[in-house]
Amino acid sequence: MAIFTIEPEAGTVHGTFSRDIAPILTIDAGDTVRFRTLDADWNLAPRVSTRYDERPPQFSPRPQGQQAGHPLCGPVAIRGAEPGMTLAVTVDAIRTGSWGFTQVGGRPHPVHTRLRVADEGTYLLWTLDPATLEGRNQYGQTVALRPFMGVMGMPPSEPGLHSTIPPRITGGNIDCKELVTGSTLYLPIAVPGGLFSVGDGHAAQGDGEVCVTAIECPMEEVDLTFRLVEDLRLVTPRAHTPAGWITFGFHEDLHEASMIALEAMMDLLGELYEMKRHHALAMASVTVDLRVTQIVNQTRGVHALLPHGAITTRAAKDGSTSA
């Protein structure tokens, strides 16, 4: 099993998903890639001002026509990956940079408009300690860090350039705070080679990402190991995390997103415990939490969480353990 390193530099960073972007690296299943990533705003240094129009030095040159998206490292192709297979991405390690920001207001986002903060933008400026996992802003307020990658995904099968903002079946801007070190994300593959990219580091985030940003930060180290699961056919991503099993739903309508996540969880319960459909829904009602992943990325996200150990099986009085 080999280990590769990708640094953010000209030729390794792109700002859209597309099946037409050539891979910068081709690896075998089982290999690990260590990425270093930019923050979501393509910054090369920390912000020193809370003014929207006063920006630090930016990454340059940006890929032509891709300025609006998240800066993503990749794509990485996996030999043997074909549409219909599943890519398993295990997060082995994440280490934040020493700074980050949280932007609020200053742009006509529906959440900012509804909550009456769109007219003026400002920032929380964070100093991050990756050793103690603590972040402190300019007001002296301290939060615990729980770093994860906001964007992990692959392009859809359709040609052309696809925005990095909404999450898709093949992954992307999922923004799920449970995808921490020790997690494995399972993504349906839509194009030969998969063409996986990663970016949008978050030092900490609440469910919903309600002001449109988390603690956006560069990542000094993101170690990901890739495997292929040929016999797993998924219609939406799922993940095995330290908190439990997770299934995802993405849709413009939050209710429909919750139904997609819930139906995927019913399928997972059937796989894990051989539960039939009615039984799976009943057990989901008893053990599964529905959480709003994010409400700010055009396509809304809901994740269904089955905590580890929530269901155990003991023999009934007649000796049956059937689900």
C-alpha cells in the first residue's frame, strides 16, 4: 500500500466538479493520499480585518472559469473504479492550520436575508491550536475544535462543469460534522476512475451550518485511504463514523431530504439486521436520530444517525432472533 502527497499548487487545485478534469494522480485501491488544503476562500494567509472587502493574499493562478467554487485538491483516480461501484474513503487523520474565519452577512443569501443580516458582512477571526483542539476568536471566546472536511466527493456522470456548492449523490459539499477522523464515507461512483477531490476544511461546525460558514480553515494534513466496494450499490452516500452509522439525504426540499435519508437508513437496517421494511421503519423511529446537516448549500442535507450499540439482538423465548 503506497502513500502519496498532494500540495495545493497550480495544477492540483480546481474549483468545480467535472468528469472532464484530468486526474492529477492515479492510485490503487488501498493506497493513502495525504492532502494539504486551502480554506474555502482561497486565502494564503489569515484575515486581519473584519471588513468584507479587505482580503488577505489569494491563491493564484486560479483555474480559469472556476473562480466561484471551493478550492479542491484533486482529482485522484482509483484504478479499477467503475460506475456502479462504491468508493470507501477512510479519514485516517486531520490536522488544522493555525487560523480560520467565520463569515456572516454581507451577501444576498436567503438565510442572511430572512434573518436580516444581509446588509452588512463581518467575520469572526479564529486562532486555532491543532494540538489542544481549541479555537479562540478576537472576542476571547473559545470553542472546542472537531475538524472535518466539508467537501469530499466525485463528479456526476453528466458532462460540463458542476458547482461545488450543493452536495450530490456522488458526494461533494456534504458539510456533515460527524465525518471526523476514524470515519469511512461510502460514495457511489458515477465516472470511470471515480475522480475524487477534497477541500473546504472545517475546524468546528454545528448541525445546519446556519450562518453559511463554519470555522473555515486550511488543513495542514488530511490523510485519506481509498478502497473499492464492488458489490455495494448505493443511491445516496452513507458513512460509518465514531458516532454510528449515517445515511444522507440531499434535496432542495428539507422534508424530502429527510425522507431520502430515512429510506436509506431503512435499507441499511435491512442489511445489518435482516429487517423487513415495516420492521426497519419502526426500529428507526425508536433508535435513529434525524439531523439537519446543512440548510445553506442550495440543496439541503439531512443525515440519519444510528448510534453504535443502539440495537442489540437477544434470543426470544422461543429461541428466535429473526428481525
